[in-house]
Amino acid sequence: FISVMAGMALILLCHAVYAAVVLFTPLLLAWLNLYPDNEPYFFINVWVIGFTGMGILQLLYVVPFYLFFKRRQKIEISKGTAIMAGITLLLNGACFLSFFGLG
């Protein structure tokens, strides 16, 4: 049980890092003067795309962690990573549908 929770906590920590990257990317682009001047909603566009795509983009870091722990015979930790990825995908899908008025 503790190993499953450790895998879930690892993915939750990765989600926090992902959220920080999504939140600060437009600020960094603005600081570097790399954002388009004619796009008044640039910040909001980056945030909406970043957070609505989280369910799919999490595969970029969940799958390598899952395979790494599976190869190392840490089956419980790999189960925790898969469980948290599934929870995130379901929550993200539900929020996406309710946000865009489809659910």
C-alpha cells in the first residue's frame, strides 16, 4: 500500500511541476519579449491549452516512470503511477467537458 501511494505521490509531484511550467511559460515569454503583440489573450490561451491538454501530455512523463519502475520490478510503485495517471485523465476529461459545455 505504501509503495502504491509513493507512486501516486511521485506523479502528483510531476503534475505540480507541470502546472508551474504552464503558469510561468507566458510570464517568461513576456519577460523575454517573445509573445505576439497583437494577441491580447495570449496568457489565457497558453494556460487553457496547457491545462486542458494535461491529461494527454502527462503521458510524456508517466509512461517513462511506469516503464522504469516496471523494469526494476517495483510493481507496486508502477501501479501507483498508473492509478494517478488514470485519475488525472478522468478528472481532466470531466473538467474539459464541463468547461466547454459538453457535459
